[in-house]
Amino acid sequence: MSIKSIKLPVLPLRDLVIFPSIMMPLFIGREKSINALEHGINNKNEIFLVTQCDGSIDNPESKDLYNVGVVANITQSLIKLPDNAVKAIIRGVNRGKVVEYINSSCLLQANIEINDYEEYDEDSVEVEALKRSIIDAFHDWHKLNKKNQSEPLVNSIDHIQEAGQLADTITSYLNVKISDKQSILETYNLKQRLEKILTLIEREISILNAQNRLYKTVKSQVESSQRVYYLNEQLKAIQKELGEVENSDEGNTFSEFEKKINETQLSQEAREKAITELKRYKKMNPVSPEATVISSYLYWLLELPWGKYKDTKIHLNTAKKILDQNHYGIEKVKDRILEFLAVLKRVKEIRGPILCLVGPPGVGKTSLAKSIAKAVDRDFVRMSLGGVHDESEIRGHRKTYIGSMPGKIIQHMKKANSCNPLFLLDEIDKMGTDLRGDPASALLEVLDTEHNKHFTDNYLEVEFDLSSVMFVATANSLNLPYALRDRMEIIQLSGYTEEEKVSIATHYLIPKLKQEHGLQNKEWNITTDALYKLIRLYTRESGIRSMEKELAKLMRKAVKEISTEKGKKISIEVDNLSNYLGVRKYTFGMAESENLVGVVTGLAYTESGGDILMIESVLIPGKGEIQYTGKLGEVMQESIKASYSYIRSKCLFFNIKPEIFQNNDIHIHVPEGAIPKDGPSAGVAVCTSIVSLMSNIPVNRNVAMTGEVTLRGRVLAIGGLREKLLAALRGSIETVIIPSENEKDMQEMPKNIKEKLNVVFAKSVDEVIKVALVNTST
Ligand code: ADP
């Protein structure tokens, strides 16, 4: 160790600690300092740089200065700056310890002791480890320190070999307190110095990390509030541009809701809920998704017809007049409806069963319901249940789902505009069931007069009283869940005969359509024969919907002709009908033009009314098996098997050789194979087809039949008789064989059915065969 003493001019530094081997420009303004610099230049360019304990002191004395500083070289001479300051570039050389300050009025000097021995072992493992750690930490610090992006500095650090120099260089770059830097400068012991630096860097890193975290949170907060503000402004601009809500600031929306809450006769529960939701809404950012959910909720809640009841009076005479005005015939149906209304008038409360109008399409179920609404002076709403599979369609989704809405019942109540409308549940039999729940059970609750006072929609979350609603349902078939059916008072509507259709057309549809098309009475007419032709060749239906469409088509064409040829009168006759309606759509008459073996005309009852159902069978060499095709339902398949077994067991009775059964298979087909068919009532037709086939005797083409067959050959009653007989009439059938058990129903059949059809009643299959096959009776 060698200690050198030297006297040097002192340059006090205000906020800076200079380390050995650091080169740096200095800007010097104080006169005494400039003197020191000049002195240094004259004295081998050497000067002593020492930091002030307090940087604010202008004329520091010895007590104001630290004791350890740096002996430095002045590498570039004075450069005078305009404000009398000077610039010099200096380079630190050695640490120096002040032994004594020598202060005069114009210059500060000091005796310095230079200790060029640093207590360290450059190669020691500890020093090397510390060195590496410091370099790593320094890199981390550099990455984090956004202000200090000097790449050359980082690279130069990597090339410093000497640990002491490394420590000094790094410290001079660190953004730490002057006192910390000074403490490093004063630490002569290398290992201790390195440890101190490492601690300093680590501390700096954790400060920077914390700073970054804070910066990010603050930045994102600022950004999101800026974004919301920006979007809000954009929204307002767009709304203004579109001329939408001019005063759509939140204040107005709130007061509108408040006004609505005060004005609407909400239930206590609904009022409390509305107030709570509005309070929540006020606290929210108006464009946030939650706020949208709440505002649309409040909209739904407040738009419902709370407390609005129409003054409904039932005048039976007026009701009868309205029903008669809009509906021809169907006297029984109208009577039943009037009875229902009479009871309602008495009890004044809807407690009994729900009216359900059942019948094929186009027979006037919906229009009857509308007339009932008119007769009882209620608003009318129609909700179609066709294709409703999901319970939540009836009862709504919870409002937590984005885009959720109340269920159909509440939606329609809003449309109804009063709490006591006539609510038509259309096509109640078309409701499905699937995984998402059974809508029928939800509907049951709606219809239950005990419970519907407290109906709660999942979306609305508050009770809405449905007990004053008059529910009426319609269905094409009675294929309803038992519990639902149990609640209904069923009124059956059947298809119309041709005569009835013609009457409805003449008395109701044509005048109505003429008015709708703006046609004068004298401008357009249709003859009765043309009407029959229209019904037979252009429609095939139980109701009158297609007929109405065809008539409307005729009138549209007429309006066009009249508008081009003023004063023209149009009369639709049998001969010119096809000029307007085009080629006929259906054939009228028998399904078959000759008597065939194995081909039988059955009668079926479907949801769209009665229809003719052909049954064909052929014999194929085989082992006595039976096949059937034509999309047949389970019941129909069983009915075919039973019929086959019965005929086979009685083959001798029907004059059929048993070998024919043994050596042949039978294939039974019911054409129009794409249409599903089911039910037991084709039994007699299947038996007839098999007997005809096996005995090779043709079936009379003028005969149609319907009836279920037992294994012992008895013929059992069937349903939908009127529809089936109407279908037979439409198909120009002369004789219809029906079960004897249905004889009682004949009283209710229209007169013209009885007159036009030869109805034969059969108790057993052999009675059927006798009539059906061509020459067995002779
Ligand atoms: P549905 O609901 O049974 O399918 P709609 O009520 O829609 O039938 O009736 C179809 C059309 O037939 C309506 O224009 C209706 O006014 C008319 N209509 C049906 N039956 C009659 C009738 N008996 N008298 C007068 N118009 C009828």
C-alpha cells in the first residue's frame, strides 16, 4: 500500500458525485470554482472534486464538504459560455481523502491523501460472484428504467473487467441519492463496495417495478375513463346526427322512468323493484352493458298494462248477433260459446275451464275467437304455440343474460294493452317438448285460475296478475298432454260440406272480399256452379282457407281488368273459371277408375280433416310373411298384423286355400308414402284388401270404408266420422261402410251427407267383405 499526499485546488460539486474513471462535462459558474479550475489547469491539469453535503450552499466551507472525493484530470480546457460560466471536461482518476482544507477568499484548496490500494482480491470467488450478480441486476434495472435507454452504456458495462471500475461506473449511472453515491465512493473495500451496490441496484429494481405497476394501473384507469368519455361523446354525436333523442342525456331518462313509476299503477312489489332498479341504474355508466340490461328491464316493467282493465260487459243478444254476423252455420258451436258466455256473465269471474276450439285448419277457429273477444268487449291477442319447445319461451329468461326478454305471455300482455284481454293460445297441440323443459307445464300454471294471479315471469321477477285474462285455445287435434286437456272445455268444429262452403262463400266471403278489393256488386259475380267447380277442382280441404285465397285471386284479376277497361262487368262461370285460375289443381271424382284386386279405398281422419286413403296389396312367392310400407305408425302396423292374422285364421270361411298363405308373402302399401299415417281405423280396409288379393276378387271402386278390427273379426267404432264422410263425398264415393257402433252419430250428420251417401253399418268383417267385393254378394 502506498499513500501519497498532494495539495490540489478543490472544486465543490452541488448535486453530483464523480467516480474514478468517469469522464464528464462540468458546467461551472461560481467564481471560486472557476479559479480552482484555472489553478488546476496550471497545475498539471489536476483538480480535486468533492461533493457538498448540502447542494444549496453557494459558498461552501470545509464543514460543508464531504471528506472523500476524486482527484481528476481536466481533459479539455475551459470553454467560456455566454453567461460567464465555463465548461470543462474532466476525468476521475483516484479516490482522495481530505486531510485538511485550505480556504482563502478566492480559492479553496486541500491537502489530499491518495490511497491507491484497495483492499480486495480481484480473483476471489466472492468478488466474481458479486460482479456477475451486479451485471445481471444492472441489465434488469436497465430494462425497467425507461428513462435511461442508452445501449452503448449497457454494452460498455459488459466490457469492464475490473470489479472496482465496474462498481464505480454503475454507481455513477444509478439514479440514487447523493448520500448513497457518496457512501459508495467512501467505501474503499471492494467487496463491501460491491455488496452495497448490489443492494442499491436491487432496491432500485423493486422501486422501478412498483413504479411500473402503479403506472400501468393509473394508465389503464385513465385510458378506460378516457375511452368511456370518448365513446359517450361519439354516441351523442351519432344520436344528434340521426335526429334521434335530442335530450337523451341521462338526467332525462331517469326522470322519464321516475315519471312512469309514479304514473303507472304498479303493484306494491313491482313499484319497489322498479325503484331499486332505477337507483342501481343511476349509479351506472349509462353505456355499460349492465345499464342497458336494467334500462330495458325498466322499459318492459313499466310498459305492461298495470291496473288497466277494460270495462267488459256481456250482452248475450249482442254476442249472438256478432257471432251470427261473422259465422255461417256452426250453430252448435255458437250455442256452446253462448252458453259459456252466459255462465261467465253470471259468475263474473273467470274460474271455469278454458274454451278450446278443435278442428281442421280454415274452419274458423281463430275468427271465432276474435268474434268472442268482440262480443265480450275485450282486447284480443293471439299467441301461436306452434314450434314452442322451450319452457323459457313461455316464462322468459332471467335478465342476467344479455339480450334476455320476458316470455311470450308477458310480451303479449304488453301488446294487449289491458289486463283482461281475450288471449288466444293458437295451435296448442303443436307445442313440443325437449331438453330445455316442458312448455306445457309452464302453460298449465298460466291457465290455472288458482295460481295465475301470482304468475311470475323469470325476466320480470315480480308477480303479474293473469287471473282476469280470458284464455281461449285452438288446436287441430286432441293430441294434448292429459293435464292440459283436462283443463279445457273442448268445442269441436268439423269440416264443411260443399253446400256449406258455397253458402259461406255467397253470404260471407264474397261480400267481405268484394269490399276488401273495392269491387261494386254489379261489377263482379260468380255463378253457383262455378263456385262448386272452384271448390272441387281448385281446393281440397275441410275448411275454406284455399277457397278464400282462390276467390281473392279471381277478384284481384278482375280489378286489374276493370281498371284497364272502364265499365267492364265480370261474371265468373263454369266455362271461364280456368281462364282466371289456370289449370285445375285436383281431380274430382274417384281415386280409381276401375275395380281392382287388392286395392281398397279407406277413409282417414287427419289434422287437416278427412281424406281418402288407398290401401294396396300384392302377393309375392314366399313363406307366409307380411310386409308393410308407406310411413305407417305403430298402431297402424299392429292393426295390419291383427287383420292379417284374423283373415289367415278364417281363410276357409273366406274361401281361401291355406296353401296360398303358406307359399306367398303379402306386401301391403299405403301410397303417398311420405305422409305419416297412423291409427287403427284402417283395419277393415286391410282385411278387405287381403281377402280380395287371396281370393282374386276385385274390390268395388265405389265403396269406401273405415273401422277398427279385433282378432275375432269384430268391427269397432271410429272417430272423426263427419270428416271421413265429407272426404268420401269429395271423392265421389257412393257407398261407405262404417262400424255399427257409429250408427248413433249419423243423427248429427248434415242432411246432404245422408242423402248423397249410401251408408252401410257393419258389425263384423264378413259383413264388410260382402259389400266391398265385386261379386261375392251375387
Ligand atoms: P282456423 O283458425 O280454423 O284455421 P280461420 O279462423 O283462420 O280458421 O278461418 C279462415 C277463414 O275462413 C277466415 O277468413 C274466416 O272468417 C273464414 N270462415 C271460416 N269459417 C267460417 C264460417 N262458418 N262463416 C264465415 N266465415 C268463415
